[in-house]
Amino acid sequence: MSDSSTLSRDPSGRGEAVSGRQASPAGKPDPRPRSDTGTIVIHWVVVIAMVASLITGLRISADAPVARTAKLLAPLLPQGEVWTVHFVAGLTLFFGITAYLVYLVRGRLTDRNGPSRLRALRVGGRTKAARKARWGAVNVALHWLIYAVVAVLTATGVALYLGYGGWVVWLHATLALVALAYIAVHTLAHFLYGGLWQLLRLFRPAPLADEGLRRRRPLLGAIALGVPVVAALAWADLAGRSTLVIDKVATGPDLGRLLDDPVWRAARPVSVRTMQGANFGGTGETTVEIRAVRDDAKVYFAFRWWDPSRSLKRVPLIKREDGWHVLDSDAARADVTAYYEDKLAVIFSRSDAFGSGGATHLGPRPLPDAPAPLNGRGYHYTTDGSYIDMWQWKAARGGMLGVVEDMHIGPPTDPTATERAVKGRYQAGYWGDPGTSAYRYNFRFEGPGGYAATVEPLRLPKDWRATVAALGTVDLSPDAGASEGARWWMVEASETVPYSAALDAEIPAGTVMPGVLLTDGYTGDRAGISAAAHWADDHWTLVASRRIATGSKYDVDFLPGNTFYLYVSAFDHTQTRHTRHMRPVEVLLR
């Protein structure tokens, strides 16, 4: 935003940013350059916004497995709830660019970065004046470059916010790195143009030379137009959000009929684009279609989303000559992306803050006094003492049997001694509601670096042949789905016995065994969500119901007058790398 001219009176009357060489104490003109006040103010607004946007954007980008530069810079990047800073900084940057353009026009300073000044690039000679002219032209070219970069960053940022991923993610991240490099090149080019004082001019304000232009108050005009533009964008975002209307029906749908129940025909669907997850045919994206109705006693939700594989293989065990192995060693880092089950998570938040109601905190250690996340990606938790209601359907952990786990995101819990010793997984504020779980894993917990050698299963199948037959067609390709009717879990009480070396000896090498044990089912607050799910034609369909009000502090009550927002994330055989969307869906109950 800084100019490459010196400040003296502009005889053209255009008010070129060259006014105000002030007298030195000895009465002589001060040869050191200065900048007009408006340029300095807008410049530093843009600098602060750009730096904040870049460092938070790089933190978000560093979470991607394919990130390179961002991961290299990760130790220097901020942690925690960076989404709000990123979006606010982006809006502020847009304001700054808009305000600067208005400032140039209103202050009649458009020649400052006019394309005609690029002709100086052809100036020959090695004199100081020639070199300065060329570097002045270079700075003008760099200004045009950053205008273009910011314009495309803004457009791709809006597209990402609306749920478009793919090449948009790549372009946005690449241009962010270009902008980061631009800061260094821009600073160097100004130094080569005018030395240290050319940089320090941004700390030495001076008024515009022309009195008539000062009366036009270009800075005030720039702010007066820039603020309404940003406000209009914010209003358009709020007005354009999707709304899930939950109408009341006389009788709720039959879950067993899935979407074939006629009740769903009258329910107005909302489609949510989600992206930046793992798998999904290499795209990392899927669109989730959502419907909801209620009757006097219950609320009913229906979800349908594209998923090219019916994934149930949640970290199975395979027997080799030396013993049993966990098939995916990334389980030690809680970051499995190959051998896992499909899942769907839905949260109902009373807050529409960025980052899923303000509950997403990125980085290798967002809670300095708590154990670091095993996968280094961050934690989910709230900071205001509130609780976010979460429903999580897990295909191999009861999901195919008609249950959804009732969970929540709340304030970070105090780590237990086991969690501090990394002998158990700490999850900050993301936990199941009080009550017992419907499953456990068929191997002991091992933290980072674990599962590289053999493991001793907790249980073995009573009849290993029957267990293998229940798996259906076994294809251990990570993207291969399970066959229709396959069961990649074992019922602990009826199908397994405690591990014994004698029974283990009867099971041949090459045998695959589920890594999930189903127990007695969910109880307490964790229970209460009934469901039915089916995969066909590359789509999952899930319908679920829960009482209108549960009386639990961890749940929202689906009653007219309550305001909350819905976010949904889909998992394609991945543990934590779900798809996401930025804009919440407002829930309206009738």
C-alpha cells in the first residue's frame, strides 16, 4: 500500500502522495521521505489483517496431510480457535483494499500506481536515478500483483466458505504462500528503491499537499464506503444461510422404512456441501442431504450422503506367523485413514460462531496444561462453560444395529493420571454423554509409536470359522467396502471368550478378526437415539429419532422457541479426518 514517490508539492494539482517535506530544525527542507496519513493508516490495517489471515490460514492448512510449507512453519503458528481470527481478518483485508481504492480515487492519487509508471522498467543506464526509476516501476508491478492475489484469495475464500473444495483449496493455499512471499519481496523492493528511510516513511505521516484535496477528506470517505461494503457482506451471509424447518406431523416416520416412509415426502430437505475430509474417492468431499420432522413425543432426522464404499473394517486384527497385528498402525496416533468404519457426526450448537460453534481448536497443543493430542491436530472443546449436543453414528460400533451414540462437546475435562501418562486417550471436551458405551476395542491401548509389533487380543472368537464367514468377502484394500450383510464386529458375551494361547494356536495365520467388541449397549444419557441405516447406490441413508426433550444438560430440546445451529461431518473410513462446512444450518421448529 505504500507509495514509491517522495513528498513534495505536486505542481499538477493531483495531490500525488508527495506533499509535505517539512523543515528541519535548522530551517532546511527535510530530505527524508514521508507518506500521507491516509496511506499510512490503511497500509497498517491491511498489513495487520494480512498477517493475521496468513498465519491463521497456514495453521488451518497445516492440518492437511499433504501440507508441506505450512507444516514446516507450524511451530511458529498460533494455536487454538483460529477460525474466527481467520474470517475476521479476511473481512478486514477486504475492507482495507476497498478503502484504499476509494482513497486513491477520492484523493486523486490514482497515478501513484498507474500502469503508465511501468514504462520505467525499460529505462536504461546505471545511474542512481535510472535504478531508482526501475525499482519504482517494480514496486508498482508488485502492487498490481498483490491486488490480483488478494482478489483471487477473496474469491476462493468465499467459495471455501460456501462449501466448495477440490482445486479451490489448492489455489487458496498456494496463493496464501505467494502472499507470504510477497511481504518479503515487497519490503526488499522498497528498500532497494529508497533505502531504510523509504521503509520508515510509513511511520512518518504528513498531510496531502493540496488544500482542496484535504477538504475532500479521502480517508473519511474511504472508511464511509468500506464499512458499509463489509457490513453488506456480513448481512448477505446471515440472510443466505440454509434453514432446516422441522414441521410437526401427526405420526412420526417408521425408521425401518428409511426414506420410503411417506412422511419424508413433505419434509423440506437442506443440502450441505462438506469438504476437506479424507477419502471419498480421493475428493474428500460429499454433500449431505438433511430432513427433519417431529411429533408430540420425538424428533426425527434423515440424512443421505454420497460415499463410494460401504466401510466397516474398523482397525481389524490380522494373524501372521509371529502373532496378531493391528492392521493399521496409525491407530496409535488416533489418525486412521485406511482401515476404519464410516461415520456421521451431527452437532447442535446454541452458538453460530466460526469453527463449529467456536469448539474447534487447532494445533499440536492448544491446551498447554493438558496432554497433547495424539494426532497433533487439536481438540474440540468449549471455552464458555456451554455444552454442544452431538450425535455420532458409527457403522461398525452399533450403527448397523440401530443405535447412534449421544455425545457432547463441552469444557475440557481434567486429565486423569492414565491420560497424563499417555496410557489412555485424552479428548479435552469431546466425550460420550454419561452412561456406558456399547463397544470396546479388542486390544489394549498403545500410544504414539505403538502397534508396530504384535498385540495380544483381549478376546478370541468361540468359533473363528463362523467369525470369518460373518466378515463376508474379505478385501483388505483400504478403499474396498464390506459386502452386503457383512459384520465387522463381534458380540463379546455370545461370540467370544477370553484370550488363551491354546485357543489362539488353533487359529491359522492369515485369519482376519474384527477389532471391535460389542458389549451390552448404551445406557444412561448416552442412550436414547434410535436409528436405521443402509448403504446402496454409493450412498448412505441414515434415519434417527430422539425424545423431544431429555432433561440432560448435554442435549438440546427440540421445542419451538429454542434457537440452535446444526453442523454435520461425514467420515469415509477415517478416524478423525471428517468433512466439514463453515456455514451453520439454522434449525427452525414449528
